Amino acid sequence: MFIADNWQDYEVISASRGEKYERWGDIFLRRPDPQIIWPCEDFEKICKPHAVYSRSSTGGGSWTKLKSMPGTWKISYDSLGKKLTFIIEPTSFKHTGLFPEQAANWDYCGRLIEQAKKKGKKDIKILNLFAYTGGATLAASIHGADEVVHVDASKGMISRAKENVATSGLTDNYIRFIAEDCQRFVEREIRRGRKYDGIIMDPPSYGRGPSGELWKLEDSVFDFVARASLLLSDDPLFFILSSYATEITGGAVAQILRLNLPEGTIESGELGLPIKSMGIDLPCGNVARWSPF
């Protein structure tokens, strides 16, 4: 398991029977999490949240505020000695605009970019697909990528990513934001002959393609990785594929990379967050990471 255990502004305080109690800076939230299938006897005593997310029997859910709290606030993460800052905002879909477990991937790509720069590699280009609010974009940029291309179909997520770039002091760095379907963008880049030294993707479990066709991760991800792999440069650094689909294991994700990418090193497993009070780690998704080294 790849544990994101370097957080100072975020922690999972406790977890019990499908719910987790978290600290996001100075704000405490209680949210559902289907991976939590164990009990914690002290959970109700420990929980003193500012807000609780409850699912609706008809689908979706909503937040109930129990204490005064801002609509948005900021937290920071130290990525290998470099500070990233993010805007947090609870949404009607239970999310907050950030997946803290992904910090393990931020440090991974940041380390490889820094090592390449020290060895004299120039003009490092990174492509971040399904890029959400830009955690990996910020990490690649702050660690020395000369160009980062951030692609997401949601204009709202693009806007928040730009705000995160600003709060992290990276507005002078070369980051291109593309509000477009990722499959369509990849096909256009192939035609243009564009190449990237690192590719990061975190595709959704379900969605719609550019012509309205249904995207189902287990049916579509192999072919999409195959197409995206054509964008790797002749001297690449990494390819990162994350998955939050419960039907797909980290081992299966690794085989997708193995069948589509050149010979190299592939590591795979679950992304996780520590719950120090319980002495356990919370599984949060799967990832496979390829590098030529």
C-alpha cells in the first residue's frame, strides 16, 4: 500500500462502520466511506464535526452544518519540501475538492522530475488527464516540469485548479488548462505528434464520451491507455494510472500498463491514508506506476 503519511493539515482521526471523521486544517468533517467495514467503539464520543454528510435514500445526499464554518478554506501539503496549497469546499457529492491519498502519487512524480532535472534533462512536459482540481498538476509544476498540460471536461474543476495554482504561487509557471473530453484531446495530440515525458490519469468509473457514448472504466481503460501511451516521449519518466473502481484491483491496473508500455519497472497497489489513533491504514483506491528505470 502506498501511504500518504506526510500530511500536517489533514488526517483521518477515526473510522467506524462506513464513516470517517477527518480534520481538514481547522475544520472537522464526518463523511461516508464504503471501505470502512470495521467498528470503533469510541467513534461517536470522538466525533465533534463542523458538518456531517448524509446520504439520501433517493440518491445523492447533503451536508448538515453543526458548527459555524466557512464555505471554503485552505490547507497545505509539503511535497518533498515544496508547499502546495489547496482550496477545500464540501460539495453535494460528498467530496471536498481534494483526494488526500493522491499525495503519494504527487511525491512519486515530483521525485522523478527532480531527479531528471538534476541529470540535465530539459524541456520536461507532463500531461495530467482527468485532472480534477490539479493536485498532480501542481506537484509536477512545483518540482520542475517545464510544461504541464491539465485536461478535464469540467469547466468548474478547471476554475478551481487555476485557483489552486494561484494559492500555491505557481501562476508564473507554464501550465496549460484544457476544458475538453480527455479521449478527444488524446486523439488530437496523437495527430499533432505531441509527446510528453510523464502521463498521469485518474479516469472515472463511469461517464460519457465525446459523442455521448457510455464510458465504463473496465470496458474502456485498456484501449484508452493504449492510445495515451503513444504520447510518451522517447525518453519518458513515468506513467501513472489510478482507479477508484472497486471492481478493478491494483494488480489488474498494473497489467494494463504492462501490456501497453515499454519494458520498465511497474509497481502497483492500494493508495492509503493512516488512521494513527487506530494503528491501521484506510484503503482509498488503486494505482499502478510505470517508469523505464
